[in-house]
Amino acid sequence: MTATITRTSGQPKLHWPAAIALHLFPGAALLAFYLIAAPALDRAGLPPVWGLLGGIFLVTVPLLLGTLVRARRREASGQSMSAFLGLGRPSFRVAVVALAVSVLASGAVAWAEPAVRHAAFGWLPPWWTAGTGALSTVGPVVRVTTIVLWTAGAVVVGPIVEELYFRGWLLPRMPGGRGVAWVSGSALFAVYHLWQPYAWLTVVAVTLPLAWARSKSGTTATILVHCAMNALAFAALLAGGLQR
């Protein structure tokens, strides 16, 4: 992916078409992989969610990291990758505040997910939302494999790479002022989750505190919060308190 940018006296700014494309193209690529892999896995008696989790490693991670490498070469070839992406020693106070706000905000809106899913997306195939709830019907090897894949992909590796890309690189380059960048970046990050359209409102609620944390303490803090939020969501899924 290439980006059209305008250089200002500070951070280079993306034009809106490029900002939108850079947010949505990775999600479209992962969705395409999921649509191909999940039905095949379902027919084979394996968890369809393996298609999504495998896509994190085979599609999302290479695509996002490759884009970041090219962006640094183009924008700041003499700068270290950590400096380029705003990595550094985090403020744990900022991380704790952002995590607390994310938990409260997501809890305030997550109740709407089942209603939205049934009202607007009831036409989706059964395997689409067959996440951890389907683990009761599989053997122990498949169950453990799913938990390991989910933890590695959706709790650790995926959130780290997403934060480097979306908050570390894209957010400071979003057009408009800080408020516009926070809201538009959070909304576009939600729509990036094309495989979870019923969860977009929840993702926005979680992501806005991440934008604030990025401005206060850099990308390392947002990584900690994102990983923690996904770990909590996974625990809720396993406990049956959340369906995705």
C-alpha cells in the first residue's frame, strides 16, 4: 500500500482517501482470507475461527509490518523504528487510566452487540460467530489448539502489531486536528474489523481511550491496554459472558 501525504512543519499528514484506505484494506484482506478458510474448516469439523486466527499471522501481521517498514524508509529513513512509531517507556498511570476507561466504556455499550447482530446480521452463516462457544463440541487437542492460537494471535501478536500500525503510525498522520483524528481514527479502526460489524460500537468505545493514551505516553502504553482488553474479552468469551 502506498500513501499520499502532505508534509507540514510537524508530522506528515495523510489525505483522507489514503487514510481511509490504509485503515480498511488490511481488514478487507483478513476478511477475504476468513471467508475462504472458515467454510473449509467448518466442513472439516474444525473451528471456523481458526481461519480468522490463522489470518492474523498469515495476512495481517505481514501486511501491516511490511507497510510500516516501507513507510519508515519513505518518511524517516535515518530514524529508528522505535522512535518512528512512538515506542518508549510507558506511563503506567496513563495505561491504567486508559484501561479503566476502556473497560467501563465497552461495558456500557457491549449490551447492544447481540441486538445488532440479530437485527442487522442475522443472515450471516452459523459459523460466522462460532468462536469459543463451539469448543464444547470438539476434542481436547482441538480445544487446546484453539486457546493457544487465540491467545497468541488475538491477545498478544495481533494487538501489538495493530497498535504499531494504527496508533503508532497512522494516528499521528490522520488529517484534521487532534479531536478529529481521535474520532475518525477510532471509527475507521472499528470498521477495519469487517468480520465483526456488530461490534463496531464497542471497538470505538475501547479505541478512543487508546488515542488519548498515545498522545500522553506513546505507543507502548496503548499496546499494554490493547493486549489487556483483548485478554479480558477472551476470558469473557470462555466464561460465556460474551459472544463474538
